[in-house]
Amino acid sequence: MSKIVFSHANGYHPNIYKVIFDNLQNVDVHSILFGPYRSDVSIDSFYSWHQLKDELIDYIESNDLKASVGVGHSMGGIATLLAAAENPNLFKRIILFDPVILPRYVYWLLGIPCIPLKLKLAPPSRIALHRKDTFSSHDEVYQYYRPKSVFKNLTDEILWSYVVNSFEPYSDGVKLKYTKEWEARVYATGTKPWSAIRNISVPVTIVRGVSSDVINDCTWERLKRIRPDFELITLENAGHLVPLEQVSKSIEIIQSRLN
């Protein structure tokens, strides 16, 4: 039986991806829950995605999960990439769904040392800080999100899973588990991955959605030039949420690489 260590995206609980992992054959899936979901990690102590990498390495070593297959989406894809580059013994191979590999000019902004300034300047952080984070019920959340373009390719079932796993009850209704302040902080501290890309020695598969707003065509071509040995796959009718938008294809890609 193959072991998978899964790393989730910024603000996307691992349970949302069960629609994928419950349909894989002969696998033992272990999902890390990164710091923003946990009360033992302070938001003021978070400055870099290398901290996510360190969490992932500790999780793998503490749970005797070395030589597994690393699967990550978005932020979790970069944490997996950084961990595999630092310690090649952690994974037999890694499969990354739309990892956050941004245009080079964006990393100039993210390199500013002042976190409050980056929170103001980085568009994803500004958007996150202004998002509505409390509702009267899960039903209201669902009705609010269903017309949103970012979720247009998600089935009703997957969107509902996102809603119930992202919002928890409180005195006046439901609120975000993974706070908008944490989401913004993570966006503002994105880490340049190119050194890890150049140095990684385990087999790598990267899957992006054709309309991804994270990995653009220029970055995709640069990946091909720098690492012609990487397996690069583009899926139609998908964007940044590609594993949740193209579930059957994602299952097929993971299962075939396990086999």
C-alpha cells in the first residue's frame, strides 16, 4: 500500500479533498493541518513559507512517513517542494497541483521585510482582509458562494464540503475557522521557490489549470526550460482550484503515478 502525505492550500481544510483521496485505490493518506488551523501557532510569529516546510518535515519524521508520495495544492504544493528539496529522503516523488509559482516581479514585492506594508500592497492579502467571514448559517454561506466565479467549476457537493469544513458554529451563526487575518498573512509571506526547483532531485509532477491565475504561461515555459525532466500537465476547464475542479482527472493522475 502506498503512503501519501497531503498538504492543503491556504484556507482549504484537508477534509475538502476527501472526494479525491477516498477514491484512490490501495493508499494510506496522511494530511497535515498547517499552523493557521491550530491554536498553538501565533500569527505574529509567521514570516515565511519555510515555516510551513519545517512543519511538514517535522510531521513526516514524527509519524514515520518517510519515502511517501507527497501531494500538495497551492501553498501546500510549495511546502512539499521546499521539503523535498531540503531532504530528498522524505518522498519517493511529489505531485503538485497549481503550486504558487508566481511571476518574478511579484517576489520583489513579497521580499519587502515589512509585513504590514505587504498586507496593504499584496492584492490577495487586501482581498482576504475584506472578505465576509461571518454568516447566520452554513446555508447562507453556500448561497453567498455559489455564484462566485472562483467556485464556478466546483460541483454542489464539493462547494458544500468547502462551506462546512471552512465555517464553524459560534454564538451568532458560523464563522471562518481559518481566519481572514491568517489567510492574508500567508499570502503576504509567499516564498520564492526557484532555488528548490533547480535543486530538487526526486521526480516531480506539476498540474495546473489552463486558466490558473497563479502559474502563468511565462512561468510554465520557464519551468520547461529549467527542468525539462519535470512532468508538466495542464488541465482544461480549471483554474487554481484544479484538483477540486477536475476531480476525476486528479484521481487518475495521482493513481497512475502511485502505480
